[in-house]
Amino acid sequence: MTVIWTPKLNEDAQKWHDIAARLSDEKFGPLAEELDRDQRYPWESIDELVKSGLAGLFIPTEFGGGGAPLTATIAAVERVASACSSTAAILCACQLGAFPVLLGGRDDQKRKYLGEMAQGTATSFALSERSTGSDAAAITATADREGEGWRIKGEKYWIGNGGASRYYVVFAKTDPKAGGRGISAFMVDKEAEGVSIDELNDKMGIRGTQTSNLKLDTWVAADAMIGEEGRALRLALKTLNVGRIMVSAQSVGLALAAYRTAAERAVERQAFGGPIIENQGIGFKLADLATEISAARLMLYEAARAYDAGEDVTNLGAMAKLFTSEVSHKAADVAVQVWGGFGYCKPNVAERLYRDQRILEIYEGTSEIQRLVLARAVRKNVEKAAQEASA
């Protein structure tokens, strides 16, 4: 039994976890330092994700995927993230791209895009723009009717797995005057005329991933639309609800890796006649960290259970994303502090985790946005209670 709380997985979730553990130990973990140093996309790891079924583990079996529930998916993501942050981020980006198609796509769209995804041809989620990160209703990309289809113009930005993915779920305004109620989603092929990617971000961490722009002045047929015209913002927000739980899994995995290296270092490192963990300044840090990671993990698995049970995870997903990402921040910080000077220098896993961690408090909604979502929920609860009391 470990100090940190460990979830009891059912047989199916344990199977996916064990596959992720084997690949993490044999393939993904040993590559992590090289990917970070060379800022290289791990195509060989994509092959492993496809062969093992992890690339499509959340995709229904009828479309060629593993048909795993979210609980099994986060068990796999968490395990991969404890070995290689970049590979875990790629795995999540693949799942995120599948969700708009899963939630709003027609059967023929699911068979094409989800089927290809399970075979390694990824789809990316293209909602954000340079100036409209979390303010999704303010996007400026447009789609105007042209012949039997739509002309999409604009630029999407901060696209996870950008360039590596073949397809993109592009959100654009089909009725700009309607604001958030005038946004539609379209499947766009990066090989199509008028589609280009000319910028890959040089990032602080998760340097084995690709994050890109997507420039658009392209025509798509009418059947490229995903879901109802003008109702895609709801589709995007539902996707982000799941995406936040996936980032929580990345966060817990990274926190576990940081805790592990810090604890091992604290026991091995001798100073003043004994291991430094005997000093309360170090030992208490690790005790607090073990407690907070356990709490974060409990919240993560409860959020996934709630999603699998069909419950609303808007607030719980926001709480899980907020709390787990900030616990991972503390874990990475403690790891660097315990390692001291070595933790500040390359190559050291604590130094890499410190940089990889920072994005977890930014993408899929910053910590500030999660607090905004929750603050609105608090106000709504109080106002509802007051109305009921006065009725």
C-alpha cells in the first residue's frame, strides 16, 4: 500500500491502466528527456498509441475504438503523464478532438473521423484565437454561405497537436450578429486548398508536443458542418467539460512524478548526519504533498465517475481542473526545492516537470476562468435559495 490514495479500478479500467503502464515504462518514459531537449514530436510513440489501442480508447467500439469509459481513460492518461508529460498531452489532444464529433456528429462523420482517429489520423480542436482564448463567444473567424457550402475565413490559434493532426474541428461565426448563438463547427482538412499552418509555438514545457496556428480561407461542403448551425458553442463547452477532467489526469500524473523524485531524493540525500527527510522543513512538505495529491486524485476520479454516470460535471470538472493543476504546481515546486541546485539544472526530472507543469494551469481554461465559473455557480445557488425562500 502506498502513502498516496490509489483508486480501485474495475477490470476494464485496470486493463487500460496496465497497457499505459507498460508502454510508459518501456517506451514513453525513456524518451521524455530527449523530446524535451530536442523539441521533437514523437511519431514513434504515436505508432505505439495506435497499436495498443490507447489512441482511440475513448472512441466507441462500433467506430473502431476501445469503447472505454472516462474513468478508464483518465487512468491511462494519468499513468502516461507520470512518465512523459508530452505524450500524455498528445493523448489528451487526440481524445479532445474526438469529442465534438462524438457529441454532435452524424453517423457518417463518426465512421470517417473517429474511425481514422482510432488508426492514428488525428483530429484537433480549433476553437481559440490569438485574442480570444477563454472568451469563446468573441471569436472572429467567419463562415459565409458560398454555393453548396461555406467559405471559412480567419485564423485559429493555440491548437494542440496542430500540424500533426490531419483534421480540425473549426469553430466559426455563421451569424456574427448573434454572438455566441451564431457559432457553427466544421470539419476541415489541412490538405484542402486555402488551409495553411505556418507557425509552431516554441514552448517552455511539453516540448515534445506541437502547438500551432491554422490559417483559413477555404471552402467546405455543407455536410462538413458538425451539429446544428449556430449551436456549436454549446458543443465546444461540453467538450471542454471533458477536456478539463483530462487535464486533471495529466496534472495528477505529473504531481505523482514530482512527488516520487522529491521523496526518493529526500531519503537518499544525506546532510548533517542523516537523510534530509528527517528535517521537518523537508519531511512536512512531503507529508502535505502526499495528502494534497491524494485529495486531488479523489476529486479527479469522482469527476470521471460522475461523467460516466451521466451527471452534470460543469462545476465538478472545473473544481477538479483547478485543484489538481494547482496541486501539481506545488508538487513540481517542492521537487525542485528538495533537489536544490541540481533541481535547477538540466538534465534533471524535477527541472523538466517544473516547466511541463505550468501549462496545466493555462490550457482548457485558466485557473482564473475555473474560479469565474465556480463563482457564478455560487451566486446562482444563493440567488436560487433566496427565491425559493421568498416564494
